[in-house]
Amino acid sequence: MFSIFSKKINLTDLFDNATDIHNHVLPGIDDGAKTIKDSLQMLDKFKALGFSSITATPHTMSDFYPNTNETITKALNTVTDQLNNGIKLKATSEYMIDPKFEDLLKNSPEDLLTFNDKHILVEMSFYRPYDRFEEVLYDLQLKGFKPILAHPERYLYYANDLSYFTTLKNKEVRLQLNTLSLTNHYGNKTNEIAKKLLNEDLYDFIGTDAHKIEHLHKIETIKINSKYANQIEKLLKNNKALF
């Protein structure tokens, strides 16, 4: 029997004047866009998908991507100097919670790049939880920051204890869904967890986490169950408040 709740809709139909808050479009400073040509190509595709504003979030990750305000600002300026498609572009960072981040938070919190109202995007290793993760989140909050945990559905070590994310929410940690987690792009388990967290209305924001043009092409093909449409629209509305 046909049910309206099983109807599929194009995800891009919801991207009307949308804002993305998690992506890697700045060139040459992390595992995202490699060149300015890549960056501009991605931003043209963002525009075509319906996005009007983008906050780039290059990794800041110990010795792998030791970005600073200076490296991120330089890359941002390189792009904005050549960007002419009407998209508004800003930059913060996606901070790996690790010992170097703790040092930065302790010694130079004013150097942390944030969204509006001191929201800050953070992540953990995909292999194991950081042993002082909750303490770092608390330290962030004590300094007035509002942490947003990127792609919780991808931390598979919590797959059997999803109540942990309710605990984080109760501690006023915001959660950000990866758009590609609405598919099996990261694997079936990640897709399953994303749907469970959506069903429990635990997400606050949504981000593409696009690293290359192919990710945006894949996002263009996503169809979602119509029952999630109102939630996704709410997340996109929340995104706008961060820009």
C-alpha cells in the first residue's frame, strides 16, 4: 500500500538560497580542494545546487594540517579574489580535538575561528574517542564557546551506544549531520546511524563536508524519504544563523 511517508524527494529541492557550514573548498591547505581551479569549480557547483553562502572549514589537525588564522585567511583571500559567481564566502575551521587543540584553547583561545555567537566546529578521530573529549568540550564552554560536533554518525565506536549523543545534547553540544551520510557513501552503518539520530531529532545543523567536486555531484543525486524534509529544512535554517 502506498504511503506518503515513503515518498522520495530530491534533497536539492530543499537547497533554496541555502548555507553550507562544513566543507573543504579552500585550496591546498588540507585534504580538500587542491588548487584554486578546484575551489572555483566546487563553488560554481554549490551555486548550481542552490547555495548562496558558504563557510569553508579546513581541518586544523596536529601535524597533518597545522592550519592557523594566517594560513586559512590567506587561502580564503586567494579564492575570494577570483570568485565572481555571487556566492558569499567565509571561513572558520574544523578542529580536531587533540593535545595541540587543548594547548591552543588554553593559551590562545582568541585565535580560534568561530561561526556567529562563538559556535565552533570540532571533530574526533574516526578510530577511537579522545580520552579527554568531554573535558575539552566543557573547557570550551567555560570560555564561552558553543561546540558543534561534526558528523557524529561517523564515529562508529558509538554505534552500540547512541544514547551518548543524547548525553552530549543535554550538555548543550550541538550535532552536525553530513549530507552524504543520507546515503551509503560512508557505509551502511553510518547511514543507519544518521537515520536513527534524525528520527530522534538530535541534529542541529547539516553540512556537505564536500572535499571535491565529485562529492557535490553525488549530493545532487540524493533522494530522501519525505518524512525527513521538515527536519532537513530546519537544519538548513539553523545553518543560516551561523553565517
